Amino acid sequence: MCLFAPEPVSDFGWFYRRGLDLAGGRGYTVNGTPTAFWPVGYPGFLALEFTILGPSLSVARVSNVFLYIGVLYLSYALARELFSSEICGRVALGLLAFYPNHIAYSSLIATETLFLFLVLLGAAMFLKAIKAIKTVKASGGKVWALLCGVVFGLAVLVKSYVILLPIALVVPWLAAHRGWRGARSSLGVIALLYLALGATILPWVLRNHAVFGGLVLSNNNGPNLLYGNNPYATGTYDPGFGGRLEPLLNYTKGEYERNLISRRVALDYILGHPLETVKLWPVKLFYLYNEDGEGFMWNRKGLPSETERGDLFGFLIAVDQAYYLLMLAGFIVSLTILIYRRGESGLPVTPLLVIVYFTAASLLTIGHSRLHFPLVPWIAMYAAATIETHILPPNR
């Protein structure tokens, strides 16, 4: 934040302007027209800040720092709990505290930091609910489940594709209690969670139904699905998609119709070309995980001249890429141990299921380095386990 003060560009600028509109009483609109192209969560968060503290880029940037402090603590707490290791929690916190790409996001008006904070907070509350409801403190577990549902509902209002993540979180608990009586409490947590989640997003859904005449969380889901599943798909986002895909859409109305048509065209392509769709998955995986550092790239794009401080940006991106690849290597070591030793490794599967969930979302849409942002803490947890087991001395 001290080095760079970029102007918000691309969707960062879109979120900033919508936050200003909401704070100014103009509603969630684009040039006076109601929108749901992206969910209201992050612009609503900005509007709340701007209403209390005044409309300022500095306010949004400072909030990123406080949110990421929360990310650090929650990552530590989750790693300590899931891996049953204080050292693992501390190493994971250390890896994230100095992770260059996440630091770069502090000066961006981006959804990523708020979204990651909410996902980690929801996961931590979920563990609290599960543990409490399986003990004599069952009433406390119900409260945690409801609070967890509210937090995940807020996360859905930032990025709607997270809506099914709690189901992935409950899988290990269901597997550990195969009988109906054992699994009933876990299913009860999920039921309460989704009750609260539904209540949290209901006002947004009702607003969209009143505006567009249909049930919708985001009018961007269809285009995202189409970007990854069409005759011209490359596995990642292509700025030239617009011109090539317009003939496929053949729409004349607004964003809601575009969303519906895009989704229908994409599903028709997937069903009609299943082999081509699956063949593109390795390419999407490559684009999802092969590089890092997009935070620095977006900082650079927001400066008056993209050539400004080019050498410094190049150095920071190189450092970040090395940091990321080393952490990814630590994750792969833990993943290999987890797969080959199975239940004997002592490694939990919950972080892996979270990683699989977000990876599957990219396989359905596109692969891009920005989309692995919410995976990094979970990757860091496994990397921390590798460091604790194979690098730190036994008398640490």
C-alpha cells in the first residue's frame, strides 16, 4: 500500500463504483439500471465502509489489511485444529504472513480478501458446530451452525459458487459415522446451516426476482460457464471471446437474458461435446495452478503508466512465483503421503476437499491464477505439515 496506489481498473473499478452508488443512495445500478451482474456482497461491504468512514480508496485498502489479519488468525486456528498441531498452525500462519501475492492484494479493490475471510470464518464455525453438537453442548452447536450459515450466506453474496461448499465440509464427518444415529447430528448441522444461509440470501433473491422476473444470484454465472465451454474455448479467459461468442448468443435484451442464454448455450455444448469438454480439463488445471502474481499485475495496470517501476514489479513477481512454487511443492508432498498412506498418514482430508471443490469450479468454467486465491491457505496448511515433519528439527 505504501509502494503502490493504483486506480481500480476492470472489475475492481466496477465494484468501487457500485459501492459509491450504494453509499450515495443510488441503489445497486449501472447508469441507473438495476444490476446483478456480480452479487451485491462486496459492493455492499464497501458501501457500509463508505457510509461510516467516507468514500475513499484508502478506507477500502486499510480494510483489506484488517481482513487479512483475520485470514491469518483463522488459517492458524484451522490448521492447529485440523492437523492437531500447534506447530503446523504457526508455520501455516508464517507462510501466509509473508506470501507476496496476497500482500499485493492489499492495495486492490477486489473481492478476494473479503471472500477468503468469510470462507475461513465459515469453516471455523462449522468445526465449532460439529464438535459442540456431538457433545452435551448440543444447543451451543445449533447456535454455531446458524451463525455458520449466516457467514456462508454472506460469502455467497460475494461469490455465489461457494454455495455448496458446506456439503464438502461435512463429508469427512459423515464418513467417520456411517451409521444413521452417528451421522444424524452432522446432517442436523447442515440443515440448520442451510436454513440460516437461505435466510441470509433471501432478500437478495427476492430483489432480483422483482427486478428480473427470475431466481438469480448472479448474472455472471452463465457467461463464466460459456467462457470455459464453447467451440473457441482455450481453458482460460480470452479477451477476444466477446466478438466470437456474440453470434452464439443472439440476444437483444439485458444481462439477465444474456445470463440465461449463455448458460443454455454452454450446457448444450457440454452435452453435445463431452469429450472435447473433458479434454480441456488438464489445460484448465494448468492455467489454474501454473503461475501466481496476478496481484502485482493488477497493481501495475492501475498505475498511470504500466511501464512505471517495471523492474521492481518484475522482481516482486519472480520472488512471488518462487515462493508459490515452493509452497505448492510442500503441498504435493503432503498430498502424496495422504494418498499412499491413507488413514495412516495422520493428515486430515477436509482441506483437500475444499481444494477439490474450488478446483472443480474452475474445471466447469475457466482456469486462471486469480481463482486459486481462496485455495492458498489450505495449500499452506499441507505445506506447513510437510515443513513440520521433514524440515524442522525434532526438538523444535
